[in-house]
Amino acid sequence: MTKFQPFTSTLLPLAIDNIDTDQIIPARFLKTTTKEGLDKQLFCDWRYDASGNAKPDFILNQPRARGTKVLLAGDNFGCGSSREHAPWALTQFGFRAVISTSFADIFKGNSLKNGLLPIVVDRATHARLFELAADPSAAIQVDLAAQKVTLPDGTSFEFSVDPFARHCLLEGVDQLGYILQQSDAIAAYEKTRVSTLDTLHGER
């Protein structure tokens, strides 16, 4: 993962509640073990017709979707079955953050482990952002280090995020990467354990 830096982006509104992971990335695409091509399969059943042609009225197929980094979603985003392919597909499309009033816990956890920032806002802020998104050129700034989103008029709101997940995102490492960063301390600890551990009878 790359380090999570502050960024400015327009909002891509998708005002649908209870979007499940099978809509984000349908199960038939889960056979892949790489992230390549998942951006084209994101919201596939909503995005294309039966012949595979892009539906011009779907938001991801509209010009405003190009280059946007923030998906503004409805309530309870990412519900349904667990699959890391969901945040993979979103990040491959170019999203760095998703804003909603709530997220399914498993999706939220998978997102934080894969470079996608889920931002929870209250309903009043959520409604204000949808009003803002009516202007395709309106942009917000997302600052993870400060845990703050700044709107075009200069006002801002704060959001919460798990401290460990925040650290990993800012450092650009996943959980394995974090463990590898502690390799010297782990090695030093293991050296002391060798002399005190009896594998047959336990620690002396």
C-alpha cells in the first residue's frame, strides 16, 4: 500500500441504502487472486446491460466519475458476505474513501486493511454532502492524519478511525507489513525465549 496522504476530490453520489458486497463485486468474479481488472467489474450488474454495454445513466459511467476519489454512499454500505474483493474493486477504480452513515463491520475492517478509508458521518452531515454533490465540480479535502474533512466553504467535520488502522494507512503498510517492521524486536525477544523455554515441560 502507498502512504495515505491528504487529498482533494469531488464526490460521486450513490444514494442507495443497504448496498451489499455482491452488488459491489458479484460473486462470479471472486475466483481471481489479483486485483487486476476488478475496477471494470465494480458494480457490474448495475453498470452494464445484458450485452455488456455500459448503461449511460449509471453514475460510474458518467464523466464525473473519472478521477474522483470519494464515493458518497447510502446507509449500511458493504453489508452481506465478507470479501476483500469489494474494497479491492473500489480502490482499483480509484476510490480512496467511502462516506456513509454506517458500514457493515466486516466490510469496514476489510477496507481499512486494504487502503480504503470508510468515513462515518451523522445524517445531517450526510444530507449536506449529498446537497454538495449536486455540483459535480464541488470538491472536499480528506485528511486522515487530522481525521478531518474540509468542505469548499472552509467548514469541516471530524471523523473517527481505529488508531491501529490509522497508523497502518498513514505508514502505507498492512498488518503483515507492520509485523515485519518489528522484526528486530521480535528477534531480540526470541533470543531470550530460547534459553528459558523447555519445549517438553514448558517455561522454566
